[in-house]
Amino acid sequence: MKIPSSEISQSLEFHFQDYNAFPFPEDNIRKWILFLIESENEKAGVLNFIFCSDDFLYAINNEYLQHDTLTDTITFDYSEQFASISGDIFISIDRIKENADNFAKPFMNELCRIIAHGVLHICGYGDKQDDEKAVMQSKENYYLSFAKFLVNS
């Protein structure tokens, strides 16, 4: 059953699973995510961002995707059911911290990049093939350019 987007209330929520909450500008990030979705000519529905540890995300990766690896994000897309950009985006804070260190980027830069990556997946972008990866990275960089006020905080 498909629920019409007109019956879906917009909701962007941030949750912490087995990880302590950390300070970040929720309202500004929420506005930036909505900007991204609208720029992709999509309608925002219900999005949950779950910040967690490597262990928690590894268990999800193993159980639901049968991948025996660490990852920075896993996206569950419910958009078809809700006729809007809807889903759960799990993000490993441990991976974000390590990637930020490895790439010599601020933590918020890497966090926003992964948030954009997850939202872009739900907007329909893939990253399995080289050409898809190039488009995904280009989109991430484009939207990060609008998040300068977030990534430097």
C-alpha cells in the first residue's frame, strides 16, 4: 500500500543508539537537509538519522545486508511506501571520526558528507558503479558547499 505524500507529515529526527549525544546544530542541519531534498525536486517525508557505534552498525550490516565489514552508513529507503523521501539512515560516529582524521577534515564536514550521501541514496542515487560513484561524490561536494556554516562549527 502506498501512502500519498499529502498524508505524510514532514519529520526529520536525530537519534542516538548506543552512542552519547553530541552537540551539533540540529536546526541548521535540518534546514540544509530540506534544501538538499528540495534541490533534487523531491518532497521530504519521514527521515530518521540514527547515530551509532561501529559495533551497532556492523551488526545491522551483517544481519540485514550479509556484509561482514564496517561501514560509515546504511540507508533503509521507505520512499516507495510513502511517496516522499522517507527512510532510516544509520551513521557510525566511529567511522566519521576515523574518516575525518584520515582525510584531515573537520568532524562536521565528514558528518555532513555522510548525511548527504544517505539522503542522496534515498533520492535515488547509487554508488556501486564508477560512474555512479562520480555522480554521488559530485553531488556530495555540491551540497557540502552549502553547508560551510555547519562544517566549520
